[in-house]
Amino acid sequence: MSRIDRVLVVGATGRTGQRVVASAVAHGLTPVALARNASHARRTLPGTEVVVGDLTLPDTLTAAVRDIDAVIFVHGSDDDSRPDSFERIDYGGVLNVLRALGDRRPRIVLQTSVLVTRRDHAFNHGGNALDWKRRSERLVRLSGAPYTIVRPGWLDGGQGPAPQLRVEQGDSGEDFVSRAALGPLLVEALLDDAALGKTFELFSAPGLATTDFTTLFREAKPDEPGALDGIADTANLPLNTEPPHVQEELAELRPS
């Protein structure tokens, strides 16, 4: 694996993003915070390099990705109540960053969520939030980039500062996870080849904080090469029933 230094953190000013930035610094990396509002980002993340860009405006992302070696996505549309926000931000943000990269395919860690394959869940009503998060995963899998996709459980659900972690696959479970543990794990996944090509759910477990991330990552099976979904996911979102533009965008990103 080529050396990673400059890591673009998408969603850096959020509660999980701030922990990702701190963990990247602790590993000797150079986090680069993507932000629409540079002054807010600098107040939130003093001393961190900030690049200005808007996930919904592709032309603003070209300069932001120019010199980066990797991307960690921890963004989301939680503060945007418009019905199309999940398509524009959760999915569209990933699409636009990949497009801005051109032919480059740096290592990617994408955080989505548990439940993304459970289409009948209440969280998928209205704006189809779960479907759009799942589609963002498909973009990354088919892009040809070396990747890890992490689906955290419910964040900070009364957990301690950094509990032990456990992984599952197949998107059938549901539990909590601490942001204090999630942020560092996302950086570990970027640096550990045992996490490559894998999609897994992440939950807290009783016990001491996880320190052996390689062993944890090895518990997960890799995705099938070229597959749309994770290794054990339910096949309930057929490609041929997807919106035409989604089919075209997946085809656009797939390596020739």
C-alpha cells in the first residue's frame, strides 16, 4: 500500500468528524477538513488545514481533492430537512467527490449506518434515507477504489468513552456504539490492510477498549469483487429497478 499522509475528512466538523481529525493527527497524518464555511471549521478544528468545498456543487471540489492521499466520509444530511437531502448529500456528496478525483482512486473509508438494507424500516420512509446511504456504498464498491465501509450502530447510546468493539455482517443486528470508539476505528481502517474491501456493522460490547484492530477487522469477510452490496446483505434493491440516473452513475464510475 502506498504511504498515506493527507486525508480529506468529509464531515470533519461534526461530532464524529472531530474525533476522526484528532485520531488522524495522533497517527501522524495530515487531516484536511472539507467545509463550506472555513471560519466555522477553523474555530471548531483549530490548527487543522481547511479546504472550502460544497458536496452538492461538484465544481467546488476539484481543488479540495487535488493533493489528498485518502478520504474518510463521515458526512450526513441530519441538519437538512428537505426531502431530497439524502440523495443530494449522503449519496450525491460521495458521487461528487469521486467525480472530482477523476481517474484517481485513493483509499476510502465510508461511514454509513446500520439498517441500510432494511427497506421497510421507518427511517426509510419519506426521503428514502436508507436507500440513498446504500447507494453511496455501491458507488464506492464499484469505483475501483480500495475501500472499507463501516455501518455504525446508534451513536453514543449511553456508552462509556471507548468501549470494546464488535463487528457483524449482513445488516441484521441493531445496537449502540460510542463516537469515541468509532472515530479512531475509521482511521485504523484507513491504515490497516485487514480492513480492505470489507463492509461491516460496528457495535459496542462489554469489556476493555479495543486496541487490536487488525484482529477485529479480520473477523469480517471481504465483499465479493465487483458486487453491488456487502458480502452478506439481502438482495432487495435490484439494479434494474433503480432510477435511471443511478444506474448511469454507477456505470460511469465503474473502471473500464
